[in-house]
Amino acid sequence: MRSSSSSGGMHSSLKKNPRARALLLLIAIVSLLQRPASGERQSYVVYLGAHSHGGREGAALASSQERARSSHYQFLGSVLGSEEKAQDAIFYSYTKYINGFAATLEEEEAMEISKHPSVISVFPNRGHKLHTTRSWEFLGMEKDGRVRANSIWAKARFGEGIIIGNLDTGVWPEAGSFSDDGMGPAPGRWRGVCHDQSSDAQVRCNRKLIGARYFNKGYMATVGQANPASTRDSDGHGTHTLSTAAGRFVPGANLFGYGNGTAKGGAPRAHVAAYKVCWRPVNGSECFDADIIAAFDAAIHDGVDVLSVSLGGAPAEYFNDGVAIGSFHAVRNGVTVVCSAGNSGPGAGTVSNTAPWLVTVGASTVDREFPAYLDLGNKKRIKGQSLSPVPLPANKHYRLISSEEAKAANATVAEAQLCIEGSLDRTKVEGKIVMCMRGKNARVEKGETVHRAGGVGLVLANDESTGNEMIADAHVLPATHVTYSDGVALLAYMNSTRFASGYITVPSTALETKPAPFMAAFSSQGPNTVTPQILKPDITAPGVSILAAFTGLAGPTGLAFDSRRVLFNSESGTSMSCPHVAGIAGLLKALHPDWSPAAIKSAIMTTARVRDNMKKPMSNSSFLRATPFGYGAGHVQPNRAADPGLVYDMGAADYLHFLCALGYNSSVIDTFMGAQPDDSDGQRTPTPQHACPATPPVVEDLNYPSVTVPHLSPTGEPRTVTRRVRNVGAAPAAYDVRVDAPRGVSVSVRPSRLEFAAAGEEKKFAVTFRARKGSFLPGEYVFGRMVWSDGAGRHRVRSPVVARVADHSRTHKTSVSVA
């Protein structure tokens, strides 16, 4: 509002200047012509913050809410002229936790309200499209919430009749993702149970959640501590992964209002079973081999079709790895096993779960972000990401310091940089925004350190290795996670002025961001240090900021200080990408019930893409070109996997030859292979010893959908590997090959054309590698691809090709290059 003195001065000036008065009248007429008619109104939201009802309940709470409603009428009535007009205008009065109202107003009225000191914001009641938890739309399985006829969801009846098991931290059965409304009974082959003994935490099964078992004896034997005997999930990880793989459609899913839409699992009509093998961490371990193997054993007996296993350790020899052992027996009995690649990236050789019978999944981004901006005192703006529901107390700039500046006297510089608990000095931090470096301790834990020291905000900056990867976390204070380059720029700003300042905006939800996908920095990378002839990971899938169901026993950060409770949570990791592929495997099994686990894996790998939504080669977190050591065969494309054309199939005999090629003797392999199932009654019967072939097999000849030759001779001596493919498409059909050879290596394929007279027919071919003298760097991995295409252009069966020319002078060094 203008003061009377300023109004009078303006009036006097106009009296003395008729030309000015005429000009102002002309401007007013033009303004009126351009403005909507006085009676034209639109709806606005007036946000006043949060209520302070405290612990009131019953009548006291109702009375408090009524007072809040009356205050809204009084406030708006002071602007509109009467409370009666205010009651007519307000159509929502937010009286429970959010303080504010929605009303139909004229633009001038909204502007006047926005000037009031008690108002945080006034904004138009904009229309929004319904969005899903995004990853499935990003994978092409739906568009704007509609499932098209060519979607694998429609073709596979959303996984109906399939059973997906999950080895994890258990399940929160009350989650809407596990509702059995409209579900049919469990398939007749199901033999699982609900196995709980703790009455206060009992998990009850239904037609969706048909099995729940726990395995903790290995944990107790190792750590000497007991746990409640229940499959109930106290961590949230198992609920999140299982609902990602096969959760039902749940509308209104969000985390603090972010990512709002309909939560959907990969195979939403599949039945699910939870196998709890992971417990409270002790000395960094929470899932033990004894329990893992017992769970695999039970799951095979129970009758699952797919197992999702988002756990793992350091790469280990197959016979010393519970996951490798258990999964081998599962695959041999027709169960597809999907595992996470690990979160130890971006270093080379960090990938775990390397057994060739597994599907090993890396993590990449989707085209959704949660931007939270850091507005600096020098008028520059840095984009970060966050899911913090807490706004800064006032719309003003705050002093901005680095955590190193705020080092406590008894802390090291390194501890302060990382914002380790107790490393910051309250007198230096209080009332300020603090910049912490990523690494070592949990990202959200750094914010809690700042919060406890009296800081008002957190800027989390990447180090060089994590590059451009920004992860949206549910921080406990206003926060944003920025890239390495922006962190460097921010430090330069802070060093250039005596009083650096900034303001962190409230996050929002942004869709169709570019580039996407790109590889997450945390995603573990190849080469496979156990068997370098087998490319790992096999595939990549969405694993960054994935929204899915959560437990009611833990906060969204999973940290002890977090007392918040949510129905859905956003998490990142290869643990999140693994169940995406498990759900897709369930759909493929429903669509092709006769396919083996190897055929399902082949279909997923050979139909993957290696370009982002800008039609450029996929990149890593530093926006440099990624390689198959990051993404394997590429980013999964479920709809294309439904009709791959050709598959690289494998069975027990293939894996037997593989183990022989690794040098295991017949007695060890015989013990590993055990008795073969008898086709007549499904029972196990004694079998002869599994002897290795007289001619030693070659590891590279395992019928894998990728081709890796890590020991190519530098003299140009050829190295030939063989493969065979089975026609699962129309017949007759003919496929021609095209090879993009790795740099410095020539690759030829014979025959270069495969003709199939019938469906199910198999053909063999050979791939020969030669190092081109003077064109390679010894010891360096280089990459290419091999593509079989049919004449109609309907099928393109892609395989990554990886080669390394041996360097006898540097046997312990490995470098990686892009073809």
C-alpha cells in the first residue's frame, strides 16, 4: 500500500502537468483493454506454512482445525471485504498439517494477498498430468499412463500366473503394492508358506503376497545376536525392491509430495514371495551365505519363476560365493535369477555377482529429476537435486561456508570436509549453509551433522570420481546435491569474497530431462575379475531416485535419527535397478513359458539400446562416453525383449563345460552338479559322474550373448570363438551380420548369413579376432558390437564385443578405452 504522502505528491505533480495526466490516462485505458474483465476469476493456492496442532487428538484437534478454518475466512475476508465473500471464494481449507487455502480470486486480489507478511506463497492452481513412478514409462511400457497394445505389459498380461521371489530384508505386507484385490489364487505348483513365529510382528499372506520366510541362523552364528523371528521388513530395502519388481498399481504415490503418480511394479499381476536373509548390519555385513543358500533352496522348492537378489559382496570364486552357488541350482531348475552389480563404482573391476548363469544389472538414470537450486549472492544459480521437504525459514540469503572452514578443534581436515559426525564447530556453523564433500559417510548423515551443529542448509558437492551424478535424497534440512564442476565453481565463489551467501530453493519434480539415461557413478564396473572372458554387468536399468513402497518401521533415510515415516520412498542403487529387470524377466516368462533362464537373459541383452534420449551414445556420470563395462549390453528395452528374433540359449551342459574350462576337476564338478532331475516325476535320481570332455573346452566358447576376448595375441595370431543362436521368431527367416570392430582389432564372422527354415532351429557361427599391428595399445580394453539383422528389419540382435591385446610387460595393469 502507498503512503498518503506519496499519493498526494503524485496527485500534485499531475495537476501541474496536463500532458503527463493525459499520458497516464492513455496508459490506463490500454491497461484496462489488455486486462481480463473484473469478474473473470481463477483459482489460487495460498500457502501459509504448517499448523501447530501439536499432540492434540479428538475434540481438541477438531476445535483447533475449526479455528484454523475461521482464521482463513477472516484473513481472506479482510481482503475481499467480508467473511461471507471469503467463504464463497474458498473451496479448500487446509487444516490438518498444511496451513493454507485454495480460493477463486481475481489477479489483483491474489497480488494483494501475496504481500502479506504471514503468506509464504500464492500461486495459480495449475493443471498437471498424472505421472507414474516414471521408470516404466521411460522404458516404453506405457505412455501418459496408458498401456499400448504393443507393450509387453499387455502381451504378458502384466505377469499373471508368475511367481517372483525376493531375497532381501523382508516385506511390509500392509503396503498397497501388495494388495490382493482382483488377484486370483496362487498357482497350483506353489508350495511356499508364511513362516513367522513373532506374534507382534506377524506377516500375513494373501493372494498377492503368497509366501514369506526368514533365514537368520547364519547371521546369528556369525554375529552372536538374535533378531525377531519375522519376515516383517524393519529396514525398507526389501519392501522397496519387491514392490519395484511386482507391486500392484497404487495411485497417489509420492515422497513428501514429490514424484506424485501411480506406483507400479514390473509385473504387477504376478504373485510375490519374500525371503528375508538380511538383518541389522554388524561390522558392515547383514546378509550371510548360509542364510542366502538356505533361501535359494527354499525358493526353488516353493516354485518361484524369478528371483530378485539385490545383495552381494566383493567378487569371489564361484564355489566360495553363496549367491553363485544358490543361483546355479535355481537356474538349473528353471528359475531366472537377477542380481545387482554392486555400488562400488566407478572404479574398474568392481562388479560383483559375476557368475555367467546370473543376470547382473548395473544402474542408470531416468528422465526425471528433483531440482533444488542454490541461488548465490553473485546472482548466479547452481542446479542440484534434493527431496528435502523442509524449506529455509525465510526467503533470504544465508551465509555460505565450506565445512573445512567450520572444522572443530578436535577434528581432522578430512573429517570436516566430509562432515563426519562431530567434526564441525557450532560457533562457526550456526545459522549458515554449509558445503560438504561427498564420500565415506552417508549423504543424509552429512546433513544431520550440519543440522546438529546449528546449520540451516546443506550443499553436498561431488568429488571428481562421481562427476555429474546428482541423487535426490530425503534430507533432514534444506539441501541440494551438486555436480563436481559446480562444486569447484562454488568454492571459487566462496574464496573470492569475504561474505559468500546463498539460498536453497524448495525442490520440484522435472520430467523429460536430458541426457537420460546415463550411468550412475556408484554402479560397479567391469572387467569381470573372476572370469574376464565373461562380460559383466550384463545390462543396465533405472536405479537412480526410484520411488517404491516402504516400511513403516524406518525413516526414509534409514538412519537412526530419522523419525519420519513414509508410505513410499525414493532410493538409488543397483539394488533398485535389479528388480526392474526381475519384473521384466517375469513378464517374459509369462509370455514365453517354455523359455529357459538363459533365453530370457539373451532376449533382455540382445535388444538393449546404447543411446540416450538425445540419440547420442550413453555417457557415464562425467558425461564421457560409457562402455560395456558400465552398461553391459546396454539399457533394457522390455517391449523389444518380448520379440528378440534369436536367442543365445544355454543349459546345464554348457555350464558344465564352462566349469571344466576354468580348470575344475570332474569330482568337484560332479559334487556341484549333483543329481539331475528326472523328467518323468520331477524327483532327483543318482546319475553317473559328470566327466569333463576329452578335448578341454574354451571359456570364451560359453554360449553367452556377449563376446569377450581378453587375451588376444599381439602378433596377429587369430583367436576364434563359437556361438549358436536359436530362432524364436517367424520362419523361414534369414539374418545377416554387421560388425563394428573394436579399435585396433579386426573381427570376422563365418558364416555371415544365417538361414532358418523353422522356429526353434539352431545355427552355429564363429567369430575370429586378430590384432592389427601398430593399431592397438597393449593391455587396453577396446569395444565394438556385432549385430544380426533379418531382411525385414524387424529384428536386430545386438551383442557387445570386447577385446584386449595381451601386454606381457604390464600383466597387472589394465586400461579402458572406447572404440
